[in-house]
Amino acid sequence: MRGVASDVDTERVSPNGYRYRKLESGKWELVHRLVAEETLGRPLHENEYATFADGDKTNLAPDNIIVRLRGRTSLRRRLAQVEARITELEGIRDDLKARLEAQEILGSTNV
């Protein structure tokens, strides 16, 4: 809680659902990151991050925590953005085709 010192190993859940643990250093660390480091037996590298295999932030089982490279995520994100844009453009195309067909059926010359 803000304004009150928390004991070491105290855990809290942030509004976005991630669980944090207070370390001896006074720093709050993501618990799933700590689980990943314990499983690996080493700290995560700067280009690595921990995430949830099943997407469930409450599932802190070691086999649900996976480590990924940061650069690969940006490629996945970019691909998802491109695919979303393609879907959006296909919807616009289909709408235009339907409107064009409706105009042709009505004999309109305003194309």
C-alpha cells in the first residue's frame, strides 16, 4: 500500500493482474519473472522476458511460465498488426463490392 513500508516477500496484485513480490533490495519484481529465473537457475538476460503459456496471469506454475526473446515478440506483434489491417481492408473491399453491385442492379451511373 502506498505510504506504508511493506515487508520483504510481501506480494501484491496490480490493477492489470500481474503479481509483484518485494525483494530485499526494496524493489518490487514480477513474480512470474522470479519463477522463470528460479526454473532457469539464473537471472533473465536483458533481451529475455517471462510470459504465461496459457495467458492466465494467476497460473504461476513453472511449466506455465515461458521465456522469450524480446526481438521475436516485436515480429509477432507486427505480423498481428498486418493481419488485422488485411482483415480490415478485406471488409472495406467487400462493402465496396456490395455497394457497387447494388448500384449496378438499380442502374445507377454514379460509380
